[in-house]
Amino acid sequence: MTQTRLFNIRITNDKHAKFKKYASENNVSMGGILLNYIDYLLEEEGEIIGFEDGRKTAKWEDPLDSIRDQYEQGRDF
């Protein structure tokens, strides 16, 4: 049996919900989509999407942005 490894990523709740909906509408799992993309990159030498010359060109979203202002210094910490 092939050994597998758990792979975690940080993703915003909104992006997760949209990705989950997309996967459901296309009758595939979220993990299946990611594994297919990884296989495409490794086995078919596909191009990485969202990067140019080794630099990220897609907009980075802070996964903690939605909660950063919910606490008050001196009161909550």
C-alpha cells in the first residue's frame, strides 16, 4: 500500500466556501482537484498559475485579516 501524508494549507473561510461549492458543483472533491493539479505540475511539467519568474503575481490574502481587529489591546490581551 502506498503511504500517504496529510497536507494542510491556510485558506480564508470565504475562499474555502467558494472552493467547496465549486468542487460540489463539478462533482469532485476538493482534495481531488488539488491532487490533479499537483500531478499536472510534477508529471506533465505544467505551468504554475499565479506566479511569474518565481514571484507571486496573484494577490495575497491574509487568512487572519477578518479577525485581526476583533480584540482590543489592554482589554483582551
